[in-house]
Amino acid sequence: MMEINELKTKVKKALTKFYNQDFFLIQSKLCERCLVHRIAIYLEEQGFQGYFVDCEYNKAHLNRTTTTKRVSNPKGNYIDIVITRRDGNYRNDLVCFEIKKSYNYQGRKKDRQNLKILTGGIRFGYDYGFYILLGETIKKTKIEIYQSGEKTQDFNLGNEDRTQTMYKPEPA
């Protein structure tokens, strides 16, 4: 399992590159799928050795079977970005992302609930979940982190010094 600080660094670098290279996409108010795709490319560049970065992932792997990923919708869910080993073992799923534009209020509650379920360890085994609200600038971008079915951190990329931790991990 990757440590959260290493993962946060990779996510911040990917988002920084996204804002530096693709700010036009935000300004032009392109659809979220377009933005998510570019972010996934920059995440992949961060080097997740042994993992794959996939967009709009809609399959679940449990007990050596592959089925439609049903998190909160009985017809199936599409997770914006997942980083997984693709080995059929749901315990090897590293992180999932739900991403929204800051002015899109539709589906926020559902996305947050999905991250709680995906990181809860019962039907899905993602170590971490990231809920990212893309702001008009990188400084206005907000991130929530989920672990073990709960929101554990939230912060604004423009205020690194004000990172808020919602829990205190037990000493190792």
C-alpha cells in the first residue's frame, strides 16, 4: 500500500500540470469526461509502478468473477479514475477518484457516498478515494480524501499550510 503523503504529492503534481497545460479546457467549460481524461494522463505520468490508471471504470472483480460495478446505481457505476493492478483481486485496488467542476452541483452527494463504499472494504477494496472539485484556478481546487469508508482529510490546493486532517492515525 502506498503512503498517503506520497499519493497526495503525485495527485498535486498531476493537478498542477493539468492547470498549467490544459487551463483552456476549464476556461472553455468542457465536459467533465474531457477534464478527467487529461488528469488521468498526468496521474499516469507520476509513475504508479505495477498499477494501471483507467478512466470511467465500470467493472468489479470479486471472487475471481468480473461483473458490472454496482456501487450506488443498480444498473452500474462508472468511476471517473481508478488506479488498480488489474489482477482481479479487489484488495489490490489503490485509489479511486470522483471529479467535479466547482460549479456542477449535480451528483455530489452520490459521488461522496460512492467513495465511502469503494474505500469501505466490504464489497470494494480501494485504499484511498479522492473527491476533487476543480476550481476556476488551481488555488480554488478542493480535495477530500476517503479511507476505510470515511472522509479523513480535506484541503484546498491553494492553502497547503491549512490542510485539515479529520482523524489521527494510530501510531505504527
